[in-house]
Amino acid sequence: MKLDEKSILGTPPRREKLADKLYGKLMQAIIDGQFKKGEKLPSEHRICQHYSVSRPVVREALMRLQADGIIISRQGSGSFVQRIPPAGLIQYADASDVSLLLKSYEVRIALECESSALAAERRNEGQLIQLRDALKGMEEDFSQGRIASEADFTFHMVIAEATGNDMFPSILESIHMDIEKAMTMALSITKSASQERIDRVIGEHRMILDAIEQRDSDGARLAMRHHINRVRKRVTDNLSDT
């Protein structure tokens, strides 16, 4: 059998994957203090040379950093550091994985907001008990200084199951690993933060539970969207209590 060049060398890495890695490396450089708040990043050309990547890869990584509010682009001047993310962002996850983990929040918004609304309409009493137990488990984990990722994922999985549509828990389970990594990263930052932040996290889950219990589908959808958006913001912002 004749092997072509692709068979010998393997499939070239996707630009998206390269951009993910560059995103993480630039994020780490900012967190490590190589670039201070307000400082200008190197030019696209310099970044291309330093990391041995193409200009489209650099532009994509910079666009993601800008979308996350980490940098700001000024036409004709370049990109500047706008905010320093918390050190926990790379302390609890490999820098090359950060972009992928942050993307999981977009998927969760698309999936879990609607599943929460359906759960409010279709849940049964047994599922309400499971949600209360999961929330209680989160509170106990935090009170003992533990990461509450298992109880947190259980809470969200029960909501998916409460839709009565097997596709929701199936999809959630298929991305379980990425979600769990993202949860661990976020909850690790929360665990090491103030009690006020922990109370906010618990409060967000309680709002979701209350809406589902009251069969308020619109309220459940909004509460879930608010929660996931706040989680992502806690991960990317260097704020202690929001």
C-alpha cells in the first residue's frame, strides 16, 4: 500500500486547536506578569515569530482574548492588556486547555438554559429531592474546604434528566469530562475565595432550584443563563466576590 505524505506525517493540526493553545499561552503570559495592565502586547508579526504560528492563528487567539475582556484592541495602535485574570485560571488547568474549557460554557448555555425550562414544566417530586440533596452536598463540600464538582455536576445532570427527554442527559454526559474540568477550575477558584463568593454560587443554584420547584420555566431559563454567565465571568475576571 502506498502511503501519501498525510499518512506518514499525520493530519496537520487544525488552526482552531493552534489558536486554543496560543490563547492559553498568551493568557499565561499575562497572568505571570509578563504584560502588565495597560501594557501593549507584541505585534502580530512578533507573536507569529515567537510562537511559530501563522497570522490567522494569532488573530483568532487575540479575538478570543478580546471577547473575554482580557485585552482591548485599538485601531492603529495594537492590543493592550485590559484585565489580569485570576492566577487560578492556569493554576487549576493547563494553559493549553483554558480556551477549550471556556468554550464549554457556550455549549452549556445553549443546552442547559432550555433543559432548565423544560425541567420546570416536567419535573417530579423525586427529582426535586435529588436537586435539594445535590445543593446540600455542594454546601457541605464548601464548608469542609472541598471542591464541590461532583455535587455540582449531579445538580445539573438531574435537571437534564427532569426534562423527560433522554437526549439532554445523553448530550450532557458526552461532554462530561470537559464540563467537569471547567467546573473544577471554577470551583477551585471559588473555594479559595471569600465566603461571599461561595454564598453567591450557592445562591445561584438555589434560584434555579426555586424556579424549577415553582414550575416557572422562564425563570428557570433565566436563572440558569445568569448562573453560567456568572461562572464564566468569575473564571476570567480577577474579582474576589462577584
